[in-house]
Amino acid sequence: MAKDSRKKAEGINLDDLSSLNAFMAKFIREINQSLNNMGSGREPLIYGVNMRIGEGGEPIIEKFGTIQGPQQQGQQPSAEREPLIDIIERDNELTVIAEVPGINRDEIKIEADQSTMRVDAKSTIRSYHKVIRLPKLVDPNSASAKYNNGVLEVNFRIATTGGKPKTIPVS
């Protein structure tokens, strides 16, 4: 009886701790098994989402990473990565920011039309690919791009009239 009083006084029930310990041991075994099933490649497994609020207040959720969803048993990561993208709208300008670390400026290829932008970047170490649906129509002829320390920034004027697709040089 003295032990039971001590357990209650300290707010601890040893029977609960025993079941928690069993649960955690099983959980750790399952995590280790999942990690072992992911493959032994050198490339990291990356999966995430980028969330922002659209013009009408609706949420925009975009996935990125080297896998296309939560890792399934036996699924191998893609050799291409999806860069993390952020889109900033100011006045008459739309800015697309893409994180593409480990790439040189001359290894980046950007193409755009009024409603989409495509980023392809490939080095001997890694490659990135992403087609971005732009939230507003833009003038591809107004585009300028710069790259510094793994961050690509592409600026567009918001379109008032149509424009032809364009390849954008990176400075």
C-alpha cells in the first residue's frame, strides 16, 4: 500500500510507464525498419510543402523534394530535386525565388511564358527541375534573373498584353 501511495503522490503509475516503454520500443523498431527500406543511396530523402495565401485569400500548397509523397516501402528518390519556391507579388511586379544550392550560374536554364516558368539546373553533383504555375499573367519579355549563393531570383512585370515564350538569361 505504501508503494501505491507514493506512485499517486508523485503522479506516476509504473504500470503506465511499462506500457509506454513497450509502445516506444515498437515505434523505434518500425522507424528503423522504414529507414532500412528507404535504400542506401547517398542522396538525402526530402519531402515538404510550401504554403502561402493566394490573391483571393485561398491557401496555395505546393509539394517539393526528391520524393513525391511520404516515403513508401521500396520507393527510391528521384535524381532530380524540386527547388523550394516562393512567389512575391508587389505592385506591377512578380518575383519568383528558387533555392538551387550547389549549382553554378551557367548550369541554370529558365524558360517562361505568360502563365508558367520552368527551372532546370544541372551539375555533376545534383539537378533541379520545377514547372511553376504563376499566380498572375506576366510579360516574359520583361523577365530578369540573378543568381547568388544558391538563390535564384526571377522578376517579371505583370502582363497587360500577351507575350511570347522566352528563355531568360541568368546574371
